[in-house]
Amino acid sequence: MNERASVWLDASLRHRLWFAEADEHDTASLPFALCRRGDRVVARHLSCGWIGEREVRAFDLDVLVRQDQRSSPNLLEVVSSAVGRNVHETQVPGFELRERWECVLVRADAECYRLAVSPEGILSTLADAALVPDQDLELEAFNRAFEVRANDRRFANDFLDAGMA
């Protein structure tokens, strides 16, 4: 078990979630645009179960590209070299890791609006200035730490309550 899997396992145990290193539920085939990026998508480090009254599934989603199609360093390589870490833990013959996403699916038992939450960073700050600004929520500390994109502001505020910060 690698270090990343160990961290996922520890978090799963703390929250009394079921854990598996490999994806036995074909999570990478879910109907989300993220699952259609790159040449291949692999879900790893699945944590499933209930937190409070909500069913959740958390996992790493690795976007892979064929090695023979690479021509320049990808964003993940640039960031990992800048912080001095090797984040290339995915070993799939003939493929190389392009992006890694930490994802959480929450069963809402309702039809919901589109909502995406990611850590605030240099690229998201530039995107806010150049394109469409992200969704500001009621909790300012959360706004500084995370970028929120939603097509309904009220839904984002209701779903992302202060207890999540």
C-alpha cells in the first residue's frame, strides 16, 4: 500500500467508511465530463458509506494519457516539481498520469443543480479575473480557501453549509 492509499485508509477508518484501493464499482464510467478526459480514466482509493444521513463516495480520479502522445510537461508535472514532490503514483503500462482529482459524490435523493468545488489556487484566481468569477458563499473563510462554480447560487449556499468549512 502506497502512502496516498494509506492516508485514504486512515480517513476512511476515522469516518467509518468502507475502503478499497481499486475501483470495483466502475466509478470512472460515471456520466460526468471529468470521466471523459484524457485517453483513460482510473478511479482509485474509494471510500464509501454514510456520513450522518448522507451517502458518500470519495475517491481519486486519475486522468491518463498515452505516453507516446506526450510532447511537453503537463500541469501536474510542473506543480509537482515546483513543490518538490513526486505525485506520479499511478502505474498503468503505456500511460502516464496527466491529472489527479479528489472527488466526492453525495447522494442527494433529489435533482440538483451543477456544483463544483475545488481548492482556490493561482490558476483559479487568474480565471476569476479573466473569465467568470466563482461563486461567493456566505462564509468568507470558505471563499478564500475554495473555488465554487454553480449554476444556482442559492443551491450552492444551501448545500455547502458552515459545518463543512
